[in-house]
Amino acid sequence: MTSGETDHFDLLIIGGGINGAGIARDAAGRGLSVCLVEKDDLAGHTSSASTKLVHGGLRYLEHYEFRLVRESLIERERLLAIAPHIIWPLRFVLPHDKGLRPKWMLRLGLFLYDHLGGRRLLPPTRSVDLRKAPHASILEDRLVRGFEYSDCWVEDSRLVVLNCMDAAERGADIRTRTECVGLDRGEDRWTARLLHRGEESTVTAARVVNAAGPWVDQLLGRALPGERHQNLRLVKGSHLIFPRLFEGEHCYIFQNRDGRIVFAIPYERDFTLVGTTDVTFEGDPSQIEISDEEARYICDAADEYLARDVSPEDAVASYSGVRPLYDDRSAKNSTVTRDYQFELDANGPALLSIFGGKITTYRKLAEHALDELGVGARGWTADEALPGGDIDPMRFDAFVSRQAERYPFLAPATVRRLARAYGTRMDEVLGDAKGTNDLGQHMGGDLYAAELEYLVAREFARNAEDVLRRRSKLYLHLDEDAQGRVAAWFHQRG
């Protein structure tokens, strides 16, 4: 089935991950008419499967990627300032282990890490005695000294959604569950055929951005048939989620003997997130799950450092994703650059394809992409808060306290969860509610229909998985019956 109308845009973006979302927001704010299409949900693949860190990339210093680390560290504080509800500081403890990187190398790396990006908001590195609390009861006895440094956590899926939400509020047309099935270049415009729920439509655009992530080469082949497109190295990264392995809000970064690192991070109050892996991937990027070998690798890495051993059977959940890295022909997946690369085809209306990149530098990538496309207006996103993010990043707890006073009928944990998810937009979620009876059907836990209504109306949620696994992690907290009620609520909406 084909609809008869054709919409016309200045810019068509294909891909609803963090790169596409960031470009859509920046472009809409510069006054362009923008359409973003995503064949699944926003952040449905790579951008929801990260280690969920906004960080400089400490280990990239070993590969002399100083520009990438500097840019990432600068962006780390910018993102903290514009989205302090979904991004917050963490302290990482890096134990020194004999036979691995020497202390002088760790000290030098952390000195550079503290100073390359002009750190202002986050506390500096310090030495720690691992024989004292809390580390003495958590780590193996052989570990005596370590270093503690700063990075930030990010709710990765929500970062994508909020960028698209802001883009939409600035006039962008965000279309999820919409696949680009044809892309034809005309004399001065592209024509794209889009498929949504069995119905085909067309749009035209003066420029196209190919931000399709793991499918970027495939889309290039569709747009430029007859040419060979093999720019990507797909690398799978997997994580395990355990019941909480240690108390405290600090995180650990463990060095492996293969040169890689593994993080152990407090997660969703009751859990610990451990990962990640680097495995070459050659299958269908939409069908990914952790392998037995990866699960064992993660557990072995944690067991080298934690006094308490873990096994794959202890995990309550896992997730995996594919990183669409630019193939720089490195011998090891762990040394392939995480920097982004552009390929601009300007033989007619422009087509810009994006390879690689990381969550931390998405905003800068968007600026560079629009510069590459010759968009004249200046970038504006460095200081403009994302939806709900108009909060002092150093006074978030004070904001939570004010919200608790405003909504005294909510439990403190619920106030904090909603504040972390929605920031100042929390008031839109709750409306004029004076009690939980005003929030509609109770799904279970602290989830009510009012929140679902908001997620559908403002955040592009279309089914239970969108809510429970991407816009939140409530699947870890709600029982099977409660999750079934959420699914039934969406089913009744049609």
C-alpha cells in the first residue's frame, strides 16, 4: 500500500541511534526542516547496549588518541551540564596489579586524563589504600594500592530519546518503525521510499545523512548501487547484570592480562553491571545475544579482582550490542579506533555516511556533520539543556528534595527515579496529581498509567519493551504480572 503525498525536507536522517538523534536536534535548531526515520525504536540497537558511560576513554591514551580523549573529556563536562538528570558523576577505582601496567604508567595516564580536557566540575584523581574500607572486604588481598578518578554515567537510551524529543519540539519529523527501503538520487534532491506498518510513502530531501550504524554499508549499497562498500568492522560487546556484588556508589575498572579492561558498576540500585567484551561479529546485527564464551570471560575478569567469585549462572540479565566501528585494519578489535569517520558523496545532492563514534562525542559529531554538509548556521547545542535538564548539575539532590516536597504522596525512591528519568519534565508526567489515585491504572511497583501516557505522547514509546527496557530499566524491578499489565495497556491502545 502506498500513500499519495510526498513530504519535502532539507535533511533526511536515516538511523535513530545517538548519532542520528544528535544531528536531528542540531539541524532542527539551526532552522532546517528535518525528517529522521528509524526502522525500529529509538536507540533500539547499539545506542542502548553501551556500558553507559560518558568518559574520555582512559585506555585510548595507550594508543596515542590524544585528540579523541581531549574532545571526549571536554564533552563529558558539557553533557553533564546540559543533562544532569540522566548524566551524573561516578568515581572509578583502578587497582594496581603487579605484572600489568606499572604504577608510573597509571599515574601518568591519570595525570593526562585530569588535565587534557580542562576539568572543572569533577573531582581529580587520588591514590587509595585498598587495604582499608570499603575495598578491603571487596577486593582480593593481593591488591594493595590503587587510584580513584572521575567519569560520568549516562542513561544511554534516554539520551537518544531526549535528543529526538528536543528535535521534534523544534519542528523535526521523527518517524519510528519506519524503514528506508529505497533511496534514489535526483538532479537536486534525494527521493526516499519509506515503509511503516506495511504502508509505503515517499519523502524528498536536499541532503541525506546515513547514520544507520551497523547497517551503514548496506544503506550505502542501496543508495549507490554498483559500488563496493566495506567500511565497517562490527564488534560485539556484551554485559552481565548481577545482584549487587558490593556496597557503595564507587565503581571498579579492572585490567585484564589480554590488555583489555572490564568495568564493575553499581546499577539500578540493586544490581552490578559488569562488562564489556570485544568480539568480531559477522551475523545479523538485529539478532544479538551474549555467548557462553563472553559470559565466562566477564566472570573470569571479575574473579581476578573481586574476593567474591561469580559465575554466569549468577547473572539476572545480560545485554549485547554491535559497535559499528570504522575499519582501520587494526589487528585487534580493542585497538580499532573509536573515533568517527565521515564519507561524503557530493556527486549531486549530498549523502553523508557516518562510521564509528561514541556516545560521549555525539554532540560534537553532529556539529562536524552539519559543517561537512555545508550548513551555514552556527552550532548551538553546547550550552542548551536537553528536555528536563535545566538543573544545576552540582545541586541535583536539592532538586530531588524540592520535588519530594511537591509530591509528598510519592515514596522517596519513586521521586528520585522520576527525577532521574525526567528532570524538570517530571511535572508533566505527574500533572496535577494529589495522590496515586490521580495517576491512573497501577501497573506494579511505582509505575502508573500517567507515566505511560507521557512516554507515548512525548517520547515515541509504542510498546512495553520501549518502556521497560529502553526508556527505563523497570524490567529489572517489575514482576512478570506487572510487565504483562504494561503490555496489555499498550495492546488496548492499538
